Amino acid sequence: MKLIFPNGEHGAVLLSAGRNRLGSSEQALIRLQSAGIQPEHCELELAGSTATVRLGSSHGVVTANGQPVADGHVLHPGDAFAVAGVACRLVAVERAAAVSTPKPAQIDDSGATRVRAALPKYVLRGVSGATFGKTFPVVAPTVIGRQHDCDIAIASEEISRRHAQVKPTPDGLLVEDLGSSNGTYINGSRVQSGLLKAGDELRLDAVRFMLVVPGKEIANTNAHAPSTTSAPAQVRQGNAGMIAGIIIAALAIAAATYWFALR
């Protein structure tokens, strides 16, 4: 605890355990020079959270609430008293918390390998409208709509508040229209429910998504187109047949001429 002087007769003093002397003598812990202060005016015996007033044989007047106090009077933190008219107050002092030494970072030496988080199986990639260039992982049933609490919220007036829901399945995303005004489309066809596969397009009015399956290539739309290299091969084969025919015809004419010459 410490002792303060509201009127400035002395600076604040931190009291130590045991007896703390107040008076005008040089030996006093708290030396006061005001009128009426005795050389050994009184002592404050500090023990725990209380201070007991000790009055010696040559003590001066100590009052609390305007009334003189006797030897052994106990003061508590916040109590105001006076020493020969010098106002004092006992104040509790909070102890500063001990500064703890920071512990070294704990290293997991259990030998276990940290497993990297798995990639989502399905991702909707925005290819037009308000979602262009954005990606939305789908790992659970996901509601798409204009309402702010939808899993994928799209700020577009053409989108219904709860427009559609997509749900992961082993074969793709199961798409279900939730009663939208402008409909739900898979690859241009309006559906009430349908299966969206890798590379397929999901359209909600002017907003379009493409389903991407990480680790799986999107099917090439030109896979079934006729090969552009087959025509030159057929031409070469045709030219070879024509040349062989000409050679055979020439040999036949030469043989016929030789036979008639022998006759």
C-alpha cells in the first residue's frame, strides 16, 4: 500500500511491511514540516491489506473523520485520516504481474506426417454474369440464389431468392430447380432436375457456370470430328492405284505388239 497527501504536503510514499514512522525528525520515513507535527508523531504498522496506527509516548494528534484515534486503530485501503491537520489517504497498490518468459515453440516430434487438405471433388466456375472468373467449391448440398443467406449468393435481379440447389453425387452434381421464375438450364436445356457432369454448363438466367472436376480433364468436343489427315492419305492411295493401272496397261500393249510382230 501507499500513503498519499491530497493537499501536496508530501509526495506519495510506498509503505513497506512493518512500522513506517511519520514525524518531523530526520529519522522519520515520512518527514513532515507542518505546524503541529511531532518529531515522532505516529507509526503505521503495515500487515497485509491493513495498517495499524501506533502512537508513541510523544505522539501527536491523529484523527479519522474528525475524531481522534487511539493506539491500535486499524486503517483499510481508501481510509482518510489526518496527522496534525495534514490530510492523508491509504491507497492499495496492485502488484504488477510477473512477466513470464516466453516458452519456445513446441515442435510436433510425434513423427506423424501432416495430411494436406483434400481438394474439393467438384468446383463451379463462373463463366458469365456476376460470377465471371469466380470459383465455388461444392462439397455438400449448396443452394444458389439472390438471398444473402444462400450458400452461393448472387446479386442479380434475374436470379430468384432461392433459385437452385446442387448436390454432389458419385457421378456429378445433381441439380434441382427450387421453383425459380426464369428457370434452370443444363447445356441449354431447361430442367427441373438433372445431372451436371464435368465440362457441362449450368445456366441460371444470364449467369452461367461450368462444372470442373479437379484432376479430371474436360471431354474434348472435337473427339468425334472426322480426321483432317485421312483425306490426303486417301488421295495418295488413289494416285498409287492409278499409276499401277497405267503400268499394267502399258505392259499389256507391249506384249500384244511383240506377239503380232512374231507372226
